[in-house]
Amino acid sequence: MRLCEPLAIEDYGVQPMPDASPPKWHLAHTTWFFETFLLKPYLPAYRPFNADFEFLFNSYYNGVGKQFPRGERGNLSRPTVAEVRDYRAHVDAAMETLFGQAEDEAEARSLLGLQHEQQHQELLLTDVKYNFGHNPLHPAYRDDPGRPGSRPAPRLRFIESGGGVREIGTTSNGAFAFDNETPRHRVFLEPHALANRLVTNGEYLAFIEDGGYTRPELWLADGWTRLHSGERWTAPLYWRLKNDCWREYHLTGLTQLDLDAPVIHVSYYEADAYARWAGARLPTEQEWETAAEDLSPEANGGLTQMFGDAWQWTASAYGSYPGYEPLPGALGEYNGKFMSNQMVLRGGSCVTAEDHVRPSYRNFFYPGDRWQFSGIRLARDRDL
């Protein structure tokens, strides 16, 4: 609700593309999660706020029932924003009652529901940015509080890792982790090297000026096809060229492109093409996670921007770990059923909840997606 405070009432129902949900829907869906998976099964005599909401605000849980079409969420002028707020208040009050008598399974589901809401807090901001960033007025979501400019980026260099047998996966030791982070298991890594920092806007601009978007030898076939689809990519999603000057849209409005800041809002296809142009490649998720774990004992001293700047595309397809078991019932659809045709991102961005910024966290998107805060870290098979 605090994230929605800067919004005008007209902003709550806008859906600028099928993958970006309106703020009103995010508020209702996260409420629906608690009502569906906690209150209905665990709170005796609970009465749903509106029985039709089970259909309207179910995102993708086929085990629960049918869903309202995702691409038409912006067409729902009703329920009103006021009704959605009342819905949240109704469910919040019932959840307080449930907390006083919760069973172990209900406590576990409550924690999952809170983590789920944090994911939608991030999605709310990415979706609002897509809405405002494609408005010709380029309105600001909130005023710029005087954000300092980025410091000059350090020289790009590659930090070697000897490879060998390692382990990846959650080491939660009782802390929360999503099921797709489990189980911890062994992997074998060949010797490789990771870039010490993320690719900058200035470096990506050099790729553009060298004809990066016009050279088919740099692109995967699917990426080249997407490049020449209706969107006609020529730069990252929120770059705007006016009077031969590049500017970039942020949640605080349109500003001059900061050449030293990390490039963001690029697809996997763009990240892969850039890496090929730069004589490198994208890291695997195994390489990325072991490097992130090594930051704690400083075994990989020199790696920066691993967490909280931008999600980093990896070369790894999103799939299950050996021995993976999804949650039982409809909650098993939370992660497992998406393990096809998507790529893994690591690290977390500037709008990611702090609880989700950890070495084992696996984000995943389709390779053509650009509205997420996704950037690029380079890797090599060895330090050339």
C-alpha cells in the first residue's frame, strides 16, 4: 500500500502490455493468495469477501480453478480501487485471527504468502515503470530525492576461478527459501573467469554504435527474429534518442544517460549478443552462484555489483535441480510448472526485496523479456 501512495487513481487500472499487470490487480492478487491458501482451508467459518474474486484474481493456479485472462486485467473497471482496499482490510483482519491459532503448515504457508507479496512489490514497480516509461509525458513515479550520480566505473577486468567440484542450492539452515532453490547439490565447473562488474551504459552504447543491432552474426536465431518483430529493438527498453542525445527513463523521470551506470532493461538475446560482440559470454548460474558464495570469505575479492544493482542474465536455462520436489497440491504450481523455455537471472535489482537478495535465489524470465531490471555480467572460459 505504501508503494501505491504516489499513484493517482487513474494509474491503478492501466495495463500497458499483457505481461504487466495493473497496480489494482497486484493488490487484489496478493490478497487472494492469503484468502485462498490460508483462510479458506485453515480458519474455521471464514467467509470470503466476494466469491467471484477467486476467478478474477487467480493468476495461474489451475489446481484452484479457471482464471480471468491475463491480458485483459486492465479492462476490469470493477471492482473499484476502494473495493480492493476493503478486500485487503477484510483479509488482513482474518489473518490476524488465524495467526493466533495457526498450525505448523499454516505458518509455513503464511511465510510463503509474505515472500509472494514481496515478489509482487517488485513486479508492481516494474509494471508501473513500463506504464509511465511508455507514456509520451514520461511522468515520474515519485520525485527524485537528489540521487547522486554514479561514480566512474572501474576498469573492466576478469577474475579467474579454478573450477572443480562445488555445491549450489540453498544453505538456508531454517531460513526461508523457495522450492526451486533446492536441493543443494554438487556441480562441476571448468576453469573460468567472471567480470569484476556489470556492463555499463557507455560500453553498451559502443555496441550500438558498432552496428550491434544490425549484425546477424552476433545474434541467436530466435533473437534475430525478435529483433525484427513489431517492436524493432534498437537500444535498451527505456533509452530515448532525441536531438542526437541519449536519455533514459527512470522511476524518477527522464534523465540524461549515465554512461557509468549499469545497463538495464535488456533481454537475454541482447545480453548474449553483447557478450559475443565483446569477445566473452554470459556466466552459467553455477558459476555465478559459487562466485557469490565466495564473496563471504573474500575468495573472489574484486567482484562488485553482484547484489542489488540489476538482475544478471545467465546462460542457464531454468530447470529443476537433481532431486527437486515441488510443493504438494496447487502450491506446487508456484515455480515448478515454469521450468521450460525460460532463462535464469541472478543477483537482484534496485527494486528487489532485501530478503530475496541471496546467492541461491533463482529468478527466471523468457529470453525476450526486457521490462525487468535485467543487466549483463560477462564471463570467459579463461582470463584472456
